[in-house]
Amino acid sequence: MFETLGFESLTAPQAAVWFALGLGVLFGALAQVTRFCLRRAIVAGEDRRQAAGVWLTALAVAVLGTQFAVAQGWIGFGDHRFMAGDLPILAIVAGGVMFGIGMVLTRGCISRLTVLSGAGNLRAALVLVIFAITAHATLKGVLAPVRTALGSQTVALDNAALPGNPAIWAGLIAIAALAYGLRSGNRAGVLALAALIGALVPLGWVGTGFVLYDDFDPIAMQSLSFTSPAADALFYSVASTAVGANFGAALIGGVLIGALAAALLSGGFAWQSFESPRQTGRYIAGAVLMGLGGVLAGGCTVGAGLAGIPTLSLAAILALLSIVAGGVLADRLLRGAPRPATQVQPAE
């Protein structure tokens, strides 16, 4: 479709960068306002139900919007990595559990920590950098043999998606998620903003897979995600004279800009840092686990969860379930472990 839009000085890959920047700004601002994060929805806490309501409302809209786009023939996931016939089950489960443990150690999934980085949280910024380094090392560096070894353990699938009618599955998931969201105790305005976050997922899929599709200069169909984009942003930031910006790098940049703008406008911007060496070590360990785990699982709570579940992929579902399992396990273990009496845990 891109060739019909009349652009003369802008190629499809260049347009994708600007599109990703805008997508990231919207996500960063909305996520800052709603405190969007799956970790808060699965660990014990007073606002657990409200956090789950926000996340599930976004998921419901993402599922309905994505499957509507599929039904209209705008996009398809037949060739997407989520639909690979050989399911790397060991890598997905191990990676998901590692990511879940890591997000509890760092008190935020990587999407939330990217948003917090834009709002002045230096703990989150350090985690984001270490996460990106670890993810890049797992994709193309010294940790790549770990990815290759675990990824070689596969299970052959006749169908990589949920069996049956996709419209029925989309309806069931959306109804269940919306029912929870409406009974979560959130104000209607907060749920409306959560719905807008969910709408960004099909917007990303359709934008890159249909609107910006160009037979002569094709780009990958992508939506919201943070694992590969964080690695891309790191690589671009240190070698921008050798490599150009891509969708992932622009997305991360947009999220930081959007979160910063929302924090400044709401008065929520505040510099925050570590309170003890013990806390610093915990966050670094969590960042490494999330970086390695996110690559092995095929995505984070957003890439494999919010954007992956709407594809109805078994790999995405398994990844999200593994992340949740790892998070619940880590939360229970940490709550049962003794803590120094002088240590004060920050809100995020």
C-alpha cells in the first residue's frame, strides 16, 4: 500500500522509523499515566486488582483489533516467527521464567522500566541499559550459544495457533479480560486510557504490515515490543554513524520521550536512585535475567504478551504463562526471605 501514498522523498523503512517514534510516544505517555505494568498485576499488593484491570483491558482491545485486521485481510501471521512449526519449548519456558523472576527483582517489567527511565528513575535507566546489553549479547554475542542450545530443543506442531475459529477465541479472551477490567475498581477514564494502549497493538501490526508495506522495499511486520528494540536502540546509540535508525530504536526513543512529557506535564518527574549496594545488585541481576529471558522466550510482557497473545500463537501464550509463573514464584520466595531492618523498598 505504501507506494500508493504518494511519498517521493521517504522510503518505507524511513517512514517506519517515524511511525515507530509516534507509536512509542503514545505508549510512553499512556503507560506513565496508567502505571501500566504486568508485574503489579501478579505480585501481592494493594493495587494488584487495579493493575490487572488496566493490563487486561488493554489486552482485550489488542486482541479484538488485531483479529479484526486479520479478518479484513489487512495482515496475516502465517509467516511470523510466532507461528513457526517447531516450537522451542525449552527456550520459551526457561526464558519466560527467567524474565518473570527478573521483573520481580527489578520491581517492573522492561516496558514499565523504560517508562520510568523517562520519568527520572535512575534505577530503571540502569536496568534498561543492562537489559539491552544482555539481550544483544544473547542475540549476537557471547550468550548466543545459550540461545542456540536451548532453542534447538523443539516440539513439532501441526498448527502453531490456537485450534478452531480465531474469531471465537478472540471473543472469549476479550470478554473475559473486559469483564475483569470493568470489575477491577478502576475509574472509567483509566480504563479508557488502557484501551488506547491496547489499540496501539493492532495499529502497529497494520501500520507496518499493511499501510507501509512496499513490494520494492519491504519491512518487517512489527508492533509493540521491547526486547529486540532495546538491543537495536543500544546498537544505534553507540554506532549511529555506521547503522541507521530502525523501527525498534525509534520505538524505544519514542517511549522515553512520551513518558518524559507525561511526567513533566503531570508533575510526576522525579530523580530517583539506589538506596543500598544490596538493592543495586538485585536490580543488576534482574536486568540480566530479563535480557537473557526475553530473548529466549521470544518477547517480554508486551512483545510476547500484549502484542503476542492477539496473534493467538501457542508460543506467545506459553511465553506469557511462563513469565507469570516466574514472577509469582520469585514474589513468594522474596516475601518469605528475611530482609535487613534498615532496607526500605521503593514504590517502584
